[in-house]
Amino acid sequence: MSSKKQSFVPYANEADVVSVGKLMIENRLDRITLSGDVDLTADKIGLAHARRLHEVLGEIVAKLETMSLPAELPPPAVGEVDNPFN
């Protein structure tokens, strides 16, 4: 885990990514994507990971509680592009 705290404003952009162990928390305008894994071990590193994860998830919940939310979002639009290597 990096000792430098990364700034993360939920739903603010399509660029921010926070790492907690090997867990990636990726910002989107309409969703937050979590991928990878993190071991919350019973040691100081595990405690630091747990605290950071708790902090980021708390920020996400707080932001969601301020928003006017639909019942469910439609799936993201997926398109195709020409292969630039052809």
C-alpha cells in the first residue's frame, strides 16, 4: 500500500483510481468499479488497508446519500471500433 494518500472524489470523473492492496477502485461518472483483491491481514498492514477501504467506501456512501438516484441504471453502452492494426 502506498503511504501517499490518493485523492478520490466519488463519481467526479472517469480517471481516478485508488489502490488498496491489489484492489482497484475505479471512478466513473455513474458508477464505481472494484476489481482485484486485498487481504485484510491481522497485522499493521492489514489494518491500514482496512482503514483506507473503510474511508473510501464511506466517501462513496456519503456521496450516494446526497444524490437523487434512479431505481436502477441501465447497463453501460458498449460499442465497437475498427481495429487500428488492420
